Amino acid sequence: LFFFCFLPVVVILLLGAEYYGLTVPMSYPTAEKRVADFAINFLVWFFFTGLIIKVIVDNFRAERALLDEDLAVAQKLQHRLLPRHVPRVPGYTLHFCYIPMEKVGGDFYDCNVTEEQIELMIADVSGHGLPGAFLAAVTKMAFDYERGEGPLPVVLERTNRAVLASTVNSNFVTVFACSIDRKTSLMHCSSAGHLPVIVLGKNKREIRFIKPKGKPLGWFDDPGIEEEQVQLEPGDRLILYTDGITECRNSKGKIFGSGAFKDFIIRNSGLSAGLFCRNLIECLSSYSGAEFFDDDITIIVLDVEERIEEGATFTEPSPS
């Protein structure tokens, strides 16, 4: 915009200087010839200026169209890395919500259900756009490759090697991963510098924050990841989320904050997992007052409904 406004001003100043004889040591026999010469020069300058502007605008539009096509492809590829359906697991209710800030985002999550376990993972890549989406894809594929090859700390430490080999500009990834025994509801969990996950007790008033020790992936050769065990009880609600929720800002720059999030969780504890997520997004939208969020938003909600009996069967994932 500055260029488009500045260039015509320069042209007009040069033409004015030429008209008044400030730049061209040239005399005209009559005033009519001076005006005619000025008009011809003005038209030539105007034509070429317009041509230059048109070429610049056309090139910009062409490059923008190519970038939009690349982003659309990246968006499709990223969505294929995310779970396509919400699994239905007897004794549990599960719901996901993912809203990227841009066409491609740095948040991602995963869910894998077997006959014995429910495996959940949520991650947040520093940065946005294509660089964040690329590192998210690398992390997700490395985690999928290492999954099942050992305890969660081992899986995340091996994933860290792939992230270290792929990160630039000091980007990093925070991850929380857990596996929940479907029969006993015993959760094994590990964190790579991620926000603490929340367990809302069955009394709907008690909140526990679960944060195993560990550093973000992509910073250190040894992220020092440890594992914790947490016993989930019938009626408990497990919430995994990224900082796009707690760091959502309003028009005055004030963040939503963990305190407001905790209050929201308690106030809406009686809602189903799906309605809880829907109301949270509406609450954040109302708080920010903007059409789009300024960070990716991801949340996973798992409700423990009842104990699973020995003869429980596995229900294949299906659309929610």
C-alpha cells in the first residue's frame, strides 16, 4: 500500500518539476508547447507507472493463489494425521475439539483404543503456520512409530530424537500422553513440558492437576521425562487441553486464565462431554470478541462412567 501511494506522488512531483523547468534545462518558444510536452510526459509516466503496478499486483495475486493451494494441501495432510472418528468405549465417554488458528495449526492430538487400553495424546508446537504444521507432522509420525515399544517415557524420549533432528529456530513441542486401563481406570501418564491435565472429581467440586516431570521435546538430548500413575474413579472427568484456551485474550489483552477455566469446568460439570466442549468454545468466542482465535485450541474430554466388567466387548470407532 505504501508503494502504491508513494510512486504516484513521486511521478507527480517529477512532472511538476519538469513543467516549471526545475529539472529540465530546456526553453519553450511558447507556453502551449510547454503544456503539450508536459501532457505527453505525464501520459507516458502515468502509463508506465500503471503498467508496473499491474505487474506487481498480478504477481502478488499469483503467488498468493499458489500459497493458498499449498496451505489447502497441507491442511488436508494434517487432518489425515488426526483421528477421523470419536471412539465409543463402554464405560467411558470421549470427545475431541480442535480449532486451528490458521488453515494449518501447531496443535494436534491422538486417540488409540484397544481391548485393554485407551491411549490419549495431546501436543502443542511452538509457532504457527506451515513451520508449526511441519514439526507437528514429524512429531506425530515419530510418536506413532515408537508407540508400544516401551513405557511412555521411553516412547517420548525416542520421539524427542526425531524432533531434535527436525526443529529450527529453537522451536519445541510440548506433549502429554497417557494410557488408561479400561478395566481398572488406572492411568499411566507422562508429560514433555505440557500444561497439567485436569481431573474433575465425581463430586464435581474437587479438581486435581496432573503434571509429571519432563521438558519439552526439541530442546534437550535428555528431556528427563518421568511417569506417574493416577487412579481414575467412576464419575471423574479427565481434561487434556492446550494453552490456546487459558491464553485466549479479550480486546483489552487480558488472558482468560487458568482460574476462569477452572471455574468454567466446575460450573459446567453436569454437561455431557460434547456439550461441555461446545459451551467452552462459545465462552471463549464471547470472551475474545473476535471472529477468529489468536492461537490453536485443542481439548480432549474423557468421562469415566462405570467399571468395565470382564466380559466387556470392544466397540469399533464410529462417527460422533
